[in-house]
Amino acid sequence: MNKKTILITGVAGFIGSNLTTTLLSKYDDATIIGIDNMNEYYDVELKRHRLSLLHEKASESGCVFEFREQDIGEAEEMHRLFQHFRPNIVVNLAAQAGVRYSIDHPEEYIRSNIVGFFHIMEACRRYEVEHLVFASSSSVYGGNTKYPFSEEDPVDQPVSLYAASKKSDELLAYSYAKLYGIPMTGLRFFTVYGPAGRPDMAYYKFAEILKNGGKIQIYNYGNCKRDFTYVDDVVDGILAVMKKPPKGVEPPYRIYNIGNSSPENLMDFVQILSEELQRCGVLPKDFDMKEHQELVPMQPGDVPVTFADTTRLEKDFGFAPKTPLRQGLRKFAEWYADFDRTKTI
Ligand SMILES: NC(=O)c1ccc[n+]([C@@H]2O[C@H](COP(=O)([O-])OP(=O)(O)OC[C@H]3O[C@@H](n4cnc5c(N)ncnc54)[C@H](O)[C@@H]3O)[C@@H](O)[C@H]2O)c1
């Protein structure tokens, strides 16, 4: 990817910042343009913190890194950005994420995930981008009960507006690939976690509540399974895909699951998280997880199981996520303990 200009949207976000860090370390002659609207869906200081680490990393890298605070929902600004930088590869990670938030803030999902994505596709069409890689989600599988979830399974019954917005992106992308021949790859991520992750996600929220001595709520009375995917694995998957636009297929459009293919029971997940938080000194050695949990019913928009079939990714790229949950949660807990003590942001 040297000599390429790469546009990453949502660069101050969890996955975007990790992807950019890896690009800055692996390449020495790329131009990376990162945009983010720095919205307040979760702590903006965490987004600033990630950006400051990126600028540090960029100063040691031969790559050029430029950040712009910009909203993909603004058509004219997006057009000017593409006209100015002429990106070769675009990775669209900017989105309004979260399932529960979509119940009270539906307009954000339409504005960023659908209208914003449309602006990106239009700009890709106008400026002949070589490859548009975009984030979809395991949530498109809704309440499907055939496991593991394969890219060939029907995904027509979303159970949240978030899921519907991601499925819409896939359909819109297909039509642009078909009509204009723009190479597009959609990636269905499965519950991505890791250091400096998203404070709105369960593992991070649980760590906060447990540290403050509270009780966590475990949905569906603990009968939930999630295919937790460590962020470094997701970044490796995105990098592999970015380099290889779909070729020899008509239209030039592909969808891949990026998941761990090893769903964990929520109760086991919570137990491992608490053990790793104890190991790092965030929780006391005699911490009793059973006293800090409450089993509650399923929440609207949630699904009981996510489980990725990654055969297609393995076949096309010789790679699939494999980091064991304990190893990934250990890295998160170590970061969390350190971050908490030093108050770096
Ligand atoms: N983390 C996961 O488990 C997961 C799972 C499935 C799919 N995804 C998808 O992956 C992508 C990245 O997720 P993440 O976990 O890094 O989320 P994130 O919220 O940390 O990152 C998204 C970033 O996009 C920015 N953004 C939002 N709307 C924008 C807009 N209109 N214009 C410009 N910037 C905007 C936000 O400020 C944020 O920094 C998203 O599309 C998300 O839906 C994530």
C-alpha cells in the first residue's frame, strides 16, 4: 500500500485508530487521511487520546498522516475532501454504532450510516477510487438460528435499526458496484474488543461498574453467546482485504465475516473478565463475581447468539481471527488498569 493515498473515516474510533496505527507502523510511504466528526456518543476525550497516539506514531513513520474533523453526512465537504486528496483506497468505519442507542436516536443511524455512506459511495464513483472497504456488522444476521452465520445466509430480518442501517449499506454498495464497477468489500465484524475500546460496549461497561463496586446486569439470564473478536485480528483482516479488491467477479463486490468463530457464553466471559481485572489489581484478590451480577431478561434489539463462519475469509485471504478470549481480555485489563491509574486522558 506504499505510495497509495488511503482515506479512513471514523479514524478516532476504536477500530479506525487501531487500523491507522498498524498502517503507520507497517508502511513507510503511504498518505493516510483520517476523518472523524468527534461526536459525543461516548467520551470524546478517549477519541482525542487515540488521535494523540496516532500523531505520535505518525511522527516516527515515513507515512504522511493528516486528520480532519469532518462529518460524512455533509455532501459538499466530502466532495471537496475527495477532490483534494484523490484517495486510492477508502475504508469507511465512521458510523453511529450501538444497538440500544438506536431506539432513542434513530435519526443518527439514518444520517451517518445511510446518508453518510451514500456520500462516500458517490465520491468514490466521481473520483474513481480503486477499492472501498466498509464496515458492516454481525447484527445483520438478526435472530437467525442457523449457526455458524455464513455470508450466504438470508439477512432480511434485522431486529434493530442499527442492523437495518448496516444491511442497507450492503445493498447500496452492491448496487454501486454493479452500476459503476466500483470494487467494494463489506466486512461483518463480530463484537470487537481490546485496549482503548468502546466505553459503550459490555466488557468496558462491566469493568467500570465492577471497579466501582456495583452490580452488572447480564441479559437473557446469562443465556447469551458472543463471538468476541480481538481488535488486532480485525485490523489484520481489514489490511488483508484492503490490498485485494474483488477481481474477476461481477459485480466487483464481496462480503466477509470477520469473527473469532468461537462464541463464548456470557457468564464465562464475565468470569474471565473479572479474573483478569483481579490479576491487574483493578479488583481485589477476594472479589466474588457472584455478588456483583444480576440476571435480567433480554433487551429489545439484542440477539441471543452471534457465531461467525469465517470459511470465506480463510479461503480468500488465508487468515481468520484466532486470539483466545483470555489473552485478549488480559490485554484489555492491563490497558484499563494502567489507563485508570495514570489518567492519561
Ligand atoms: N466494535 C464492534 O464490535 C463493531 C461490530 C460490528 C460493526 N462495527 C462497525 O465498525 C465500525 C467502527 O466501529 P468502532 O467500534 O470503531 O466504533 P467507534 O464508535 O469507536 O468509531 C466510529 C467513529 O466514527 C465517528 N463518526 C460517527 N459518525 C460520523 C460521521 N457522521 N462522520 C464522521 N465520523 C463519524 C465517531 O466519532 C467514531 O469516532 C462502525 O461502522 C461500526 O458500526 C463495530
